[in-house]
Amino acid sequence: GAVVSQHPSWVICKSGTSVKIECRSLDFQATTMFWYRQFPKQSLMLMATSNEGSKATYEQGVEKDKFLINHASLTLSTLTVTSAHPEDSSFYICSAAKTGGGGTDTQYFGPGTRLTVL
Amino acid sequence: DQQVKQNSPSLSVQEGRISILNCDYTNSMFDYFLWYKKYPAEGPTFLISISSIKDKNEDGRFTVFLNKSAKHLSLHIVPSQPGDSAVYFCAASYTGGGNKLTFGTGTQLKVEL
């Protein structure tokens, strides 16, 4: 199997507060996890690559001080949205890369977290 | 620059018929391609993948075809079922790219009774 969980599934917070989202690979170890953001009726936008034991790699235009990523173990990565503002409201999805036959990696996605900042 | 394109935002098919979803890419470095299915407010579910060394991969009702010279891939679903109604994303990656996926814009498939 390849199951990835996310917690919480939805969160509502006040502007200026910080929110932490957890991503776990439940039945495999993942040295690499990814964080995406999806706006309504749009594709998934990669925010950052999370590597176990090292700093995350952020995509262009993504503020690393705003979106803190910690890949604490081979099964857990966290995304913290710091000082959240209404424009941060979105659907955040994580994925974990599982190595398959032939050395190719397939990303398995979590169910997503709906963040609403009031 | 949209490197992976799904030119049909929506597709409607009758139950039992074949659904064909298309995807084009521009980056010749891509060597691994995947299809995901996504329901609203859920994460994408992996369906099937294909490496650039192959031109076809089949898994049950799902078959992916890759035409490297045309930089085109397609997903065939046969027979289509109402439960297949969802948004389908194709995605691509390349060796040495850190497993990063580039997603297409998605095609909304509706399978009608």
C-alpha cells in the first residue's frame, strides 16, 4: 500500500495566527515529501520539497519564512503557515515519494487540508 | 510557461464507452509520466504511470499510451463507469529533477448513465 494522511482536514483560524499541518506516510518511509497548494478550479502548485534531515527547497515565489517546513522523520513532514492572512486561505496537499521498481518514484498524496483564514 | 497541457477542460462520456483523456508536454527531459484522479476537496489518487522507455502500460480498465515523438500521452478508460467521474491530472517528471512533478491543468470527466 501507499497511504498518506494529513491532519487536520480543515482548519479555520484568525488572521495573524499560525497553523501547523501534518503529513504522514503510514505504510512506507519517504525521504522526500512535497507540499502543494491548489486554488479553486486550478492545477496543483508545488510550494516546496521537503527532505528528511535537511532544509526544504522552496519554489520560486514561495516565502520560506511564511511557510515553514520540517521533515522530522521518514514518515512525517509538517507545514506551518505563520502569521496567516486571508490570502493564505487555500487547499494544501502533501505528497510522499515512494520508490518503485526500476528506481522510479511515485508520489502518493494526502487528502488535503482546507485552510480558511478569517 | 505551461510545460504540461491538458487542452480539454472537460469531457462527457456515456457509461460503458471509452474515455480518452489527452495530455501534451513540451519539455523533452520528461521521462516519467503519471495520471491522477481527483475528487473535490480531496487529494489526488494515483492511477497509472509510464516510463519513457515504454509506449504503453495497462492496469485493469486503465491504459496509458505514450508517443514520445509527438510529446503526447493519453489515458484510456474502458469501460467507463459513473464512479470515474472526477478531474484527471497528468503529471510529468524527469530523472535528476528531484522527483518534482509538473502537473497539467486537469480534465473534468463526467460519465453519464
